[in-house]
Amino acid sequence: MLARWLGLAALAAAVLGASGCAGVGSSTTPEAIGGQLAIYSSLPLQGPSAAISQQIVNGEKLALSQAGGHAGPFKVGYVSLDDANPTSGQWSPGITADDAKIAAQDTSTIAYLGDYNSAATAVSLPLINAAGILQVSPASPYVGLTSGLDAGQDEPGRFYLSGQRTFGRLQPGDVVQAAAQVALAKKLGVHKLYVLDDQDPFEVPLATIAAADAAHAGIVVAAHDSISTPAGAVYTGEIEKILESGAQAVLFAGGGGQGTIALWQQLHSADPHLLLLGSSSMVSESFTSQIGAAGANTYLSTPILAPDLYPPLGQRVLGDYRRAFGGEADAYALYGYEAMSVVLDAIRRAGSKGNDRQTVIERFFATGERDSVLGRYSIEPDGETTLARYGIDRVLGGRPVFYRAIDVPRASPSTGG
């Protein structure tokens, strides 16, 4: 059983109450931080993402427990923070910033595991980076966190106030997701594709990359439009353009809210044969349970594969998870387990300098051909994982259900910034 760090929990509560105007130190080479280290996690533990986040947290706890609460000669404690607004259940930029400040101001912090949402990482990363702390996300696929490819202005540089890369992610990013979507379109026999996004700056680059990949793959891209998707929206004009274009499929990058549900229903009503391809942000029963007959034509990309597609080590850990927590787990638990495990490994490989933040960062970025619960991977200089298998979900009984895996050949993009 993982030891409880009451002292750290008390510190978290105290700093949270006083961190509204608190600054974060900018030193990237702090002194060694003693024999007791802290690893923080920040995820939305309430609302629609709560079940997923709890699996990730439990995976992190399990990895630390199986390591005996140690990495090399150092005792390691764990603090799980919630970045969700208790009223809305959605992740909150202000609470995310508070979480990052708590971790940054704790002199024992050696690593920060988070976030689940790319937009949350855009908030936390500058704060964690300025403090010279390693950040590992089990998710956060936005391309601009690691690369300048089709990203926002001054990205990724604006996230790295220290000038040094300190962030890595374990789920394949937007470049892999876009390639998987295009590979799926090819497999479905799509010759002409219509690309849409919902104007979210963390989704637009995915649509842009997918459109370019599709054209490169010989698929005619009829158009790439950015549309607003408020609740109650009517898309008559946009749907007319799509039908007139002769596109066989629509690829949409965006969230799965009420506006997107209406878009899906209206597209299917206008053309019951139109294929509807969606991004990983839409993989939620709250979306799939409301799209009705459109579900039969829906294909959603996801980094979460069927459990039996992970290596034997992953199967063993899922079994350990069932015994430890009394319930089944998806691969979200494996991403949490590996986020903790790869950090503990970096601390161990740092040897006597496992309590030195800079050395642990260097060891993390030196991760190569690591055999893990997710498969074998390396961490690239920009923080990307070399894992490149993406999944596709179909909709059955109103639920997203794994359909197939797509292996994407990796080609490292320019890091830009």
C-alpha cells in the first residue's frame, strides 16, 4: 500500500489557498533537493473525464507502490491534484495554474505528471518549465507543445521559458493521429474528403495536418473549413457545400459537445451514406450516445487500443490493477503506470544525482528503446514518443467500441521554435 504523504498534502492545501498571486522561481538548476522526492499529478478528477483520470491516477499509484515507494536511494512520495472546477466538472485554467504553482514551489518536487488536456498543459508547462522540473503527460496531444508544425504563434518556444525542453508525452501526438485518420480514409476507399474544425486553437492544427497528409496520399481535399459549433447550431449552408463538393467523407477535428452532436445528426440526415470521421476529443459516451443513426457511419480516432494489443507486461499490470483496485481498467491505466515508471527510471539512472532536477530531465530525454507496458519506445529530443500505433473506434449501442489499430510510420517533424 502506497504510504500517504500527509505533509505534502498539507503543503498543497496551504499553497493552493495562497497561490493566486504567487510567482514561480526561474532557476533551472536548483540545488539537490534531499533524500525525499515528490512527484505531483494534475488531472480532472471530477466531471466527464473523472473516470478516465482516476484510472490514470490509480496506474501512477500502482507503479510507485510496486517500486516500493523508492527510486534508487531516494524515497518518493506522490500527490494527486484535481484541476477540475467543482461546479462545472470541466478543467479550469486557474486551478491548473494553482496546481502547477503548488508543485513548482515545493522544493522536493522532482517531476510533474500532467495534464490530460492539451489546453491545460499550455497553462501548466511554462510554470513547471520555469522551475526546472520534468513534466510528463499521459496525454496532451497538441502538436504545438513539442513542434512548430502548423502550430500557434511562437510555439513551442513560448511554453519553455527556461529555453530548455522539459516536457514529454506518452500518447502519440497530433502528427500520428492525423496520419492514422488519413490511413483510415484510404482503407475506407475515400477519394474525396471534406475537412472541418471547430475553431479551437488546440484542434485546428490537427485538421490542417490531416488535410495536408490526405492530399499527399492522393485523396482530393474538397475544402478545409473552420466552423463555430455552439449548442443549437444549424449548419444548412455548410452541409450544402459539403454535398455539392461530392466528398465521400467528412473529417472533423474538435470537441464532442452539443454543437458537434447537432452537426453529426444533420450531416447524416442530409446524406445517410456520408462517412463521418472524428478526432480523439470526441471519444466519449456523452457524444456517441446522442448521435443516433449517425453512429453507424462514425469512425473516431483514439490513442487507446484494445487491452489485448498491449505487450505481456501491460497485460500483467492490468491484472495487477484489477487486484489492487477491484475493477477493470482500460489502457488509460497503462498510460498512468508508464508516466510514473519512466520518471522513476530516470531518477534511478541518475544515480546519486537522482534528486537533481536537471540530471533527471537529462536522463528522461535519454530514454531509448524502453520496453514498457505500452510497448517499446524512445523519447525524441522534442519530447515526442516514438509510439506510433493509433486506434479507431466505431459506435455500437451508443458507446465507442474499439474497431481496429493503425500503425503509422514515424517521420519526425521539424521542432520549430
